[in-house]
Amino acid sequence: MVGRIQLQGQYWFVAKSYGWGWGLPATWQGWLVLATYTLLMIAAGFLFPPDTQRNAFIAAVAVLSALLVFVCWLKGEPPSWRWGRDD
């Protein structure tokens, strides 16, 4: 697929069965990305306490979430609206 980076023909994130976007990771690389995102979000909460540094915390969450979506876009199945499996 043009514009998509695959690791040995395998997507890191599979598309959800219902709705738009991706579900849980399908490979260890995807799980590593998700774990890193989670740890960085926790770190952002400590580095930028929301009660005292609200704007910095919101900026950190926005940047980290945008990076996660970008990685999912590059390494995941092409997203599209899905109504379930066609069995």
C-alpha cells in the first residue's frame, strides 16, 4: 500500500471492527508504542500538574496524542468507517 509503512507485511495496529480508527495493537511494536505513550502521559501529569500548569499540561497531552495518531496512521491498517465484519 502506498504511503503506509509495514513491518514484514504486518500492521502494528489493526482497524476497529465498528466505527473509525484503530483498536488494540497487533504486534509487540504497537504495544511498545502504546506503553510509551501511557508512560509519557503519566510523566506529563507530574511535570505539568494540571491544577497549576493547565496550559502546559493540555499542550503536552495534545502533542503526545497527535504523535500517537501519527504513528497509528503510518503503521496501522488504513482507517475507514466500518460496520462490522463481512462474514
